[in-house]
Amino acid sequence: MAQSATVVLPAGELGATSYDPIRASKLNTANALIYDRLVEQDADQSYHPHLATSWEEAADGMSWTFKLKEGVTFHDGSAFDAQTIVDWIPDFAGTENAFLAEAIESVEVIDPLTIKFVMSRPEPNLLYNLASTFMGVPGQAAYEAAGEDYGVSSAVGTGPFKLDSFSIGLETVLSRNDDYAWASELSENQGPAHLEAITFREIADQSTAFLELKTGGVDVLLGVPTDFLEILKAEPNVKIVTIPGTGINYMPINVTALPFDDIKVRQATALAVNQKAILDSVYNGVGAEAHNFLISSLPEADVAPELNVSFDVEKANALLDEAGWAMGSDGIREKDGKRLEVKLFTQNDTEFKRLSQVIQAQLKDIGMAADITVFDASTIRDEYKRNTHQLAVRNYDWNNSDILDWFFSGERLGYPNVSMWNDPESERLNKIAMTESKTSEERIANFRALHEYILSQSLFVPIYEPTTNIAYNTDTIQLPGAIRGPRFRSQTVLDMKPAE
């Protein structure tokens, strides 16, 4: 029986440059195996104890008290206790992830295994934040010793696996934490993992990953393109597991790049994309059309119907006519002697390249010529930061409405705010949603208002709401009967076994 597994990361997780959960802007599945969190989230969005055994929120929302699990140690042997939390929370200040902890004014130690978060304001989203992969708890001594190199040369958590090696853009090798004895209740296995080692590989070409699964080069594919589902189902030694997705495929529009400073051009671009045709042709009907920026299971996605974006090529052409872009004899529009030629950036994986080609053809139908440029996952972020883009095909993986802050806040221009959107009214609504929501009900209403305003400005084109398709080789690996959690994370990996 194989005592190790090789796992191919999904396209949306390619290009992570660090396993520093505090400072990184992008993490992958391996991160969730290195670090544990105070709280875990299940597939039904419910919250469960992990490094915290219980919690209690004050009636006014101005403090939270957490009991911590006894006997937990970091990979370097140091103890996890109340002082760990005192040292950890301030590290978020000044980082891109500061919003996760900014409502925590201070951390008080009640006893060695009890802490109190004293809040600067109520934060109805606190449990979600604590369950986030960005709030995996690192060992403070290792974090301080490595400085800016932390997460590349070393990464020390309390999780079921330790970081052995990390080759950026290629692979991450993890080895079992043999001392692990503090799994959450979402895992049947409460001790060390059944597998001794896991290698996470980054394979941009999904056809290659598919062939490697068939031939035994890899054991698990975490992001199976819908194209391959029926083929894989026919393989006698491959099993498919499908779980609801937690993100959207979309096309951000750079509002600072001509001609997209004109809202009519942005509106026309959005209306030119045929979500149903893409769902049918690119994804074989698996998943769902996306018509706004949030996954459909979130209440904040329930916006005024007229704000949802749907295909309407006739209206798109009329808007471009109004904007002064006249159709040329060759089918490409012109204005003031300039042709409507734009750059369309995409990542170098099979699905995104194919999706980009379909969008290119749909934009041609309204007289817009889109030139596709393919980048690897790391390089494309640098291009966004340099503001060289106009349109891009992207996705995100996040099941919370604060993704609107991440991608449309004026404080994050370039990346992750690929739309380069910086608008006073948007910032006002974002501040209310992020910092002035006292209850869950208020938070939903405030984020819905922000979502609706962003939709009214045509900053992106919603395209597709995917499922998460996982394939594994039954000759080598046995997955548990249920994927616990909204994503494939440590609670599932702990229950993975070598095939019998």
C-alpha cells in the first residue's frame, strides 16, 4: 500500500508564493494542512471547535471569550496557549489581511488556556474570519526568526503535516506530523494522518494532469475540468467526487484603461458575454450561470433583478453605437480613427484558455477585437499591479460577501483590485459593510447595498459558478465518504487512507 499521495492543485490555487498565512495574498490547500485554525467550517457553513474548544460572544458584541485546546504543540515543539494568540493577532496589522483581525482591539489572557478578544466594534463575521485559511496559527518563534522569508524557507504550524520543501510554481512536499492528536470533530481520525507524506504539484495544463491520473503519476486531482468528467467516470480505477463550488469565474474590466473608462463600453462588454452558451459549451452544463459577483448561496447575492448581468447582444451593440463606436467594414468598430481592439489576459491552464477563446468570439460579435495573452499565475499578478491590462479572465474561491472588499477596495488597486476601481461612494458603502455592521442581518443588508452599487458600475462580467470536482485513483487512495468543510482541507485529508 502506498503511504504517500501526490495531489494536483486546482487552477485557481496555482502561483502561491508563500505559506505565510498572515502576509500572503494567495494560499493553496497545502497551507490548510500546515496550520490549524481556532474554528473550522463545515460544508453546511456551520462552525465547529478546533484549537478553540468553545466560545462565547458578549451580548453587545464587544468581546468574545475562547477556551483553547490543551496539549497542542507546534511543529518545532513549542506550546500552543493563550500567549500564542496574544502574539499572533498584532501581526496582522499593516498587512493585506489586516481586515480579518482589525476589529480585535486587544487580547486579554484569562488563564493559560482562555483568552478574551476585546473588540473595537461588533464583528458578526468573526467566526468566519477565524475559520479562514488566512487565519491558520503560525508558531511565533519561527515566525519572528524567519522574518520576511517566513513561509518560503520555513513554515511552522500545529497542523497534521509539516513543510518539507517548497519550490514556487512547481511543488510542495509535506510530511506527517506524528505528534498530531488534536483534530477537529469534522475528522473521524483524531490522531496522526494515515498518509506519511503528500506532494502538492502545480500542473497548469489540465490535460497533462488528467493523463497523469490515468497512468498513476498522481493520485488526486483537486480541480477536474468538466470536459474530463465523463471520460474519467469511464475509467475503472478513478472515482469522481463533486461538491458545491465556493467561487465565481468572471472577467474584470480595468476602468482606468481606454476605452473602458466609458461605462457604456463596460456595459456593452458585459452584455456581450453569453453565460448560458459558455455553461453548455465549455462546462457541458455542469455548474451554473453567474449573473453577479457572489455565489448564489449567499443572501447578499439576492440583488434587484435588473442589476443582474445577462446576455443581450442587441442592447450591447446599441450601447456601443451610443458611445460613438461605429461598426467597420471588417466587423471591428472604430472611433476617432481608432479600432476597438483590446487586450484580454488569461492564465495558462486549459480551462481558462478555452474560456478566453469563447469570450473572444462573443466580443467579436459586438465589434470588439480581443487579443488574448497567456501568462502563468505569478506573472499575471505582476501585470495587474503594473496596470498593463484591460480585460482578464479570472476566478476566485471564497464563500463570504467580504470578497467585495478584497476585489473592489480602493486600497488594493492592481491586485487583487484588478478592475482598478476607486470610487468615493463605493468606499463609503464598503466601510459601512466592513466596519459598521452590528448584527448578521445588518451585515447582509450592508453588503447587498455595496454589491448592488458595484453591479451598477459594470466593473466586471460574471460568467460561471463552478462545482468543485475531485478525482482520485482508487488503486492508491481511499477518500472518506463525505467531504467535510466547504473545501478540500485538513479534516478530509486526515481521513484519507492508502487503498486497501
